Amino acid sequence: MMPSFSLAALTALELAPPELIDVAAACGYDHVGLRLLPAMPGGVAYPLMEDDAALRKPSRGWLRLV
């Protein structure tokens, strides 16, 4: 069995989730960890759970939400 690799959100916290997913795919990662809440008070956050339009966007063929 081949190992799988995941790109962690803190690796490139300045990227919004869609951009981070694109970078991970371009670099050959198998998975992406998304940080939706800030890592520390006042930190960067991408609250997708409050953005119905973003959650309804069609996923790319290589994207699977788990």
C-alpha cells in the first residue's frame, strides 16, 4: 500500500481553502486539511460553514469531502 500525503492548513495559512486545495492538487498531495476557525485568538479564519454559496460550488473531480 502506498503512503498518502496531506497538506496541513498551517503550512500555508495565508491561502484560502480553495487556493490551498489547488496548490495541494498541483503538488500531488492526496489530502488537504482545512482550518475553518482561527488557530489562535485574532488569527486567520475561513468560516466556510457560514458561506452557503461556497459550500454549494461543484467540486472538482479530484475533490472529495469527508
